[in-house]
Amino acid sequence: MSKANTETVKVMVRVRPMNKKELSINCKNIIKIDKQINQIELTKPDDNSFSQKDFAFDSVYDTDA
């Protein structure tokens, strides 16, 4: 297979806003977005033993996108 036939895949993520049900039961947002470095951070606000998880993408879009 020649290198001319290779394909690349771009991975993008969009964080959706919380829906009415999630808001009504006081769900907490566990996602922080860093648009500068195209990364999201997953946290667990009520669990100090949880290690933050970071994920990088080609593009990151916030809830207002």
C-alpha cells in the first residue's frame, strides 16, 4: 500500500448542555473544557479519591456551539 492512499481521521467533541431533567434533579457538571489546547477534563466533584481524567481532541466545542 502506498502512502498516497493513507487517510486521516479528525476527532471532535461537543459537550451538550444539561437537559431539563438533569437540571431539575440538581446534577453537577463534571466536564471542564479547555479550548486553547482542545482538551476536556472529567472530574468527580464529590469524590476526592477520583483522579481527574484528561482527553485531547482535534477540536472541542462547548455547550454554546
